[in-house]
Amino acid sequence: MILSEGGNVFKTEPEKELIASRIATPDVDPTIKWIEKVVGFEIDEQDLLGTTGKKNHPSGKFELNSSGDLDINIDENEISKQDLINKLTTWAKSQGIADADIMNKGRTKQDGWVHAAGDQIHFRTPIKGDANNGFVQTDFMFSLKPDFQRGAKRGGTDEYGGALRAMLLASLARGRGYKMSPKFGLVDPNNNDQVVADTWDKIAVLLLGEGATEKDTHTVESMIAFLRANEPNYEELIAQFEFQLEKEGKKLPEAKQTGYTTLEDKQLDRIKELSGLTLNSTRMVS
């Protein structure tokens, strides 16, 4: 069974049926190793973006244990888009593929092997290096800020996926007076989109508050948990995201039981802890 993927750029001519399909999680690693041989450089595990190769669901259902494509983070400071196209073209020619059949050409030709689009190069990739296994689309995603892109393209959880995580980041940015750019970082819309922060530790502090770190930005759940515990204007700040969630038929992640009813309770307990007092040490002074 081939599940349709919205970003698939390889289609048969003239029927326009999808050529590339999903790839089972166990097939991701051997396919990546084959790609490394074609492009001539290693692909670090941290550069497999989103949920690429990470889906393992106990149900055993294929769609929950597979990836729609292979998203790979590429440092444009080290390799250019044209260099990569040349490497992929060299491989295609070695397979006897005619020059005219290698590159896609907009909507006039979509059954090629390589497709250039903006900051991405797409490659029709034989699964495990063998066309008999079918094909998966590989998206080489170029960035001059690969460390930032790793975080920007991070996948979410089963309940709150990467798209919802990006939605929350964008909502928080607006609430703080910024704009979230998936390419450049946190920018100031009132100052010609000047970059304010492009490292995730700094972005965490600006969006979530003092004490937040890169790890707190990993998921919707971790961001909401941090804000619940530390943000006095929590309800106002996440109101827009909560509205967006409702349109998706979802609710905010449930709060974990912390023993605190309100933020004030937590702050009061912290003050008592720092002053050497306990909840049972207070006494009336006459």
C-alpha cells in the first residue's frame, strides 16, 4: 500500500501517480548508509530531521512505523546545492539514466530523479539502494545555520507532532512581540525582521522565560509544562495556541501533578525553602 504524501515531487508521466512512498523504520538506516556512498559524505544521526527513522509504535501498523520521506539537514557552508546535484547526477549517469531523464522540470517533467526547489534538493532514492524495494523521497534541506535548523525541524510526539510544535513556537513568538522564522530564527518584525536569536538556548529564554533551556523547547508538552510552572501570564500567552488546538480537535496537554494549585503556591513554597522555613515551622508572634 502506498500512502499519499503531500510533499512528494516524483510522479509518473503521464498518469501523475506517486513514484516514491513511505519507508519502514528498519529500512531507514541501511538506506542512509547507501546515500552516504552516493554523496560522498557521512550523515550524522542528529541530522535526520523530524521523525525520520524514529517512529516505533507497538501497534505494528505500517503508517505508525514508517517515515513519509527522509529529511536530511545539510550545512550549506560545507557543501553547495550545485555540488550535491552534481554528485546525484553522476550516480544517475552511472546507472545508465539518460541526461534528459535525470532532473525534474517543474510541472512539465516529474518522473526524474533529482528535483531542485529553493533550499532543498529532492532525490528519488531506491530503498536500501535497490529499486526492487521501491523508492522513498529524500529531502536534502540546506541551511547556513544547520544547528538552528536541527531544532526548527525537530519532530514532536505521537500526540502533538512537529507541525503543532511549530505552531506553538510561532504563537509564543507573537505573544512576546517577535516572529519565528524557520530559516533565520527569532526575528523582530518591527525592525525589518532583524534576527534576535538563532540559538535554541537563547530562544528558549525569550519565548518561555528565565531558566528555560533548549531541552524545554523539544515538545509541545515540555513547553506547556514550563510555562504552567513559571509564567505568571500563562493563560493569556497560550490563549491563541489553545484556540488553534481546538480547531484541530485537540486540547492542551494535561498538567502533571506537582502538589501546587497555583503558581503563587509554588513561589511561596520556594521562598520558604530558601529562607530555611518549612510549612510546619511558622508560629504566631504576640
